[in-house]
Amino acid sequence: MTTNKSQFTLTTQWIVPDEKKSEVEAFFAEHEVWMRETHNLSGNDEPRIVDYSVSKAPHYIDNDLEKGPSGKIIYSLHEVYVTDQGAMKHFELWQSHPAAEKMASMAEYQTDMSFNAEVIASMES
């Protein structure tokens, strides 16, 4: 599906030490299963999601490619909802999920989060 203006995003980033990679990726695998089970790609029931992705990239010292990797990994979670109520429903459902505690334990690595951020530019209208 395509992200459009006036939809709403939830984006979070973590910078995680390499030695935590398997633990963090196991969390995201579980999160993906949960997203597929609880979110809707069509219809009118919330949470209606347009896009979901988790990406990873090497973290570079001082954000300088020439200085090389820092030994950490940047994980980015990006979700796009049709309405602002989608992300609210997402969090309502997430509170009862056992992995919510695991995500809370990753807080020390979280660098940023935007919640219900309105899409103001898109390749679509």
C-alpha cells in the first residue's frame, strides 16, 4: 500500500550494541507476528495500517562513514496508519502483549520516537 498525506506515522529508533543483535531481532520477529495478527490492511476496523517496516543499519562513529562502524546497530521501526486513531488502537492493544515488557527493557537504547506524526509530504496525494 502507499503512504498518503494526512495519514499518521509512528517511528522509533534504537542504537543497540552488536552483542544485543539476536535478542533485539527476536523481539522484532515477535512484533511482526503480532502486527500481522492484530492490524488490518483493509476495511474500517482500527488499527488500519498502510505500511510497516523494521530496518537495520550500521551505526557509524560521529555519523561519519570514513570513521567506520561504531560496533552498534541502528534499528528503525516505521508504521503508517490511515487515521490518528490507528496508532492509538495499536498502543491500546500492545499494553496487554507480553513482549511490551521486552520493548520497555530496550528503552535505554531508544534514541527517538514520533507518535501520531501527520504525513505532510508523500509521493502520493
